[in-house]
Amino acid sequence: MTQDKTAFVEVFGDSPLIKVLDFLMTYREFDYSLSDISKETSVGWNTLQTFFFGLVEKNIVKETRQIGRAKLYKLNEENPVTKKLIELNNAITSRAIDEEVQNQQIKI
């Protein structure tokens, strides 16, 4: 994951939960192992495990498949809460883009 903060992370802070949700929303077409999620979000393995399975229980994240011993997960886009999170992320991102365009026009 890039070191630049997304608009979602800038608004809600860079707590481990927010960083994981942001990553899963940004790359929601793909599924990831817990090791991959930990690495890509810079969230420690132990920290990730403190909240990740709560997301699975709430059906915000779903298990997609298993490769060897590794289970893979992705955002559950069918969940109504997840749909609202994605809408919110899109609105925040759109506003950030509009503000950046406006700032660039002022500089010209």
C-alpha cells in the first residue's frame, strides 16, 4: 500500500481498523490472506487478529477460498453495511478530488 493516505483514512484516522477497511475497499476485486492484509496495511498480525474476525462475524468481510492452509478474505459487497461504507468512501474520495481540482485551478 502506498505511504500516501487516502481521503477515507484522512477523514477517519489511520487506526488499524480503518486502514484494513480502506485497503479492502480500495482493492475489493481481489481476495487476500491475513498475512497479505497485515503486510499491505502495515497492521501487525496480532493487532489484525484482535478485530478481523469480528468483521467476518458481522459479515462485512467474507472468506472466499482456501489455498493450502491460508484462508483468503475479501470485502462482502452484498452486505448492506458494506454497501454504505463503499458509498461513504466514494463520496469522501469524490469530494477530495473536487477540492484538489479546485486548488489546482486556483494555482494556475
